[in-house]
Amino acid sequence: MKLKRVFAAVTAFTLCASLAGCGATAAVSESAVESVAESTVESAAESAVEAEPATDESADTDAAEAALRIAGLKGPTTMGLVNLMADEVAENYNFTMYGAADEIVPLLVKGELDAAAVPANLAATLYNKTNGAVEVACINTLGVLYIVENGETVNSVEDLKGQTIVTTGKGATPEYVLRYVLSENGIDPDSDVTIEYCSEATEALSKVQAGEATIAMLPQPFVTSALSQVEGLRVALDMNEEWQKVAGSKLVTGVLVVRKDAVENDPEAFAAFMDGYAASVEAANNDLEGTAALCEEYGIIAKAALAQKALPQCNIVFETGDEMKTDLETYFNVLYAADPASVGGTLPADDFYYAG
């Protein structure tokens, strides 16, 4: 089958605009959970039930030929897939790139997609809103959040006390991660620090550039670009490390979520895909130059040079089994305590976790 390379138009975007979109994967659930998961998912599920089966012969042929229809988002959550997308065996799959999670959700719910690389808490929301019709196959991206400072005052979380932090993601996962790490280090996020929320990473960075703030929490790959734009800017804290110190597990950003019926229809084909995915992630971490070139080619990151610099800090992984379950359960528990809606209202049950 011919590999479908479906891209949103990226040529009209500036580098910063493209980076802002990539970096938003950590916070994309703000819109996905509140608007998509509560309304679009439910309406899509209803329409999927009511819709009559397609009878078009060409559609049936395409469906029969495609082993898996897989969606990716621009940014870190799809960087680990890109080597598989370019591999010869990719002829067995249909890969489609999207700019936002709310484009993927209704297609996955209606069965027009089989799997998608999405933010972790969106996967939990999908599980709840589809009555367990999906499961998480692997963690593909660990935390991508970093505290940056234009100065030398912050060398530990305790040094943030009394400071102003500009960031994005109010009411979404970045806020919950930041508040949790601060609280677990004895810092009251409501009284011991000032947190200023911006609509996007470019706005937060502009405050640092203008001298209105010296400390920001930003996502990769935006951090890599920001370090080259602001003289004196440095990475002060890796939120992955700080999370692990207090949570005892790894901070999660992205996962691969898959429809259970797609796995059940051909378990061996899905197992083969997972093997290919694991090899693709290994290549992403070992062949930075080649992977970066593919990231630009497939529209995942705007420029290969930026992708190559950012890849080591994007925490691309292929984590499955008990390790995946432990890390996700800890992460979901923190989010649930902050706002149950962030994971779809209830914590996922054991059948959410793909056992292989």
C-alpha cells in the first residue's frame, strides 16, 4: 500500500509559530479535555453508533489493505515514530499528521483511526468517554518541561520561593505538574511564589526577553530555540528530575493510544507494529541527524537543525508493561487530585493498559 503522507501546510509558518505548536503538546489537553472530550467525543460516539456501514467498494479495499491507521501530532510525541514512517515496512501503515489533538479525537472515536500519539491524560479521557474502547500501548515521551532562567539564582526547587514564574497551561497539565513539584518541596504555589500564566510559550519568552520576568517554565523543543534567542538564558531545572525526586516515578507527556478492536482484529500485526515502533525510538535516540531530517520532512518539527539539537532533551522513549503502568498511574493520580476532569472524571482501570 502506498504510504500516505498527509501534512498540514507548514510553509507559511514562521519558526517560532511552529515551535509554539510543537511545544503545546504538553498542554494540548487544555482544549482537548474541556471542549473535545466533553462534547466532541460524546457526539462522535453517538454518530458512530447511528452511522450505517460504508458500502463503497474502494473504501472497503483501503480498509482491508491498511494494517493500522495511525495519527501523530507535530512535536515530541511523534518524533519517535518518524523512523518507522520512513521504513520500508511503513507500506503496511497509513500515517497522518495533525496539528491539534481535537482533530484526532473524533476520528479515533468513530473508528476512522486505529491509533494515535497523544498527550497521556487525553488517552485517559478517551478511555473514560468511550467506555473503555481504547487502551494505552506505550509511553512515547517523558516530560518536556524545563525551568529556564536569565540569571544564576535558581539551582534547586527551593530557590523558586519568592520568585515569579511565567508559564503556559493554566488549568492543564503544566500547571498541575508545577504545583505538585512546588508543594512536594514545601513551597505553597499560592503564596510562596507568583505564577503568571501566558496563552503560549512565545508570550512567556517575550516577557523574559523584555526583562519583565527572569524565570519561565517552557516545553521542548521551544526551550532549545529560546536558549539561542535570549542571551544569558539557561536551563535551571529539569522538571523530569524534580518530578522523579518527589513522585518516585517518571514524568509522562505522551503515549500511543490504540482502539482495542484494532488490536483484537489482528494481534500479530499489532505486535509487529510495536516491534517496529521500538526500533524507531532506538533510532531516534541514536541517529540524531537522520531522525532530525525526517522530522523536518514529515512536518513534525519545522527545521532539522532545531530537531537535532532538541532531540536529546525531548525524552523520546518506548516504555511498556509494568513500568508504563506504574509511571502512568502515578501521573494520573496527581492530575486527578488536581482536577478529576483532567483524566476524564475517573482513573482508568487495569484494562486501560495494553499487556501485549
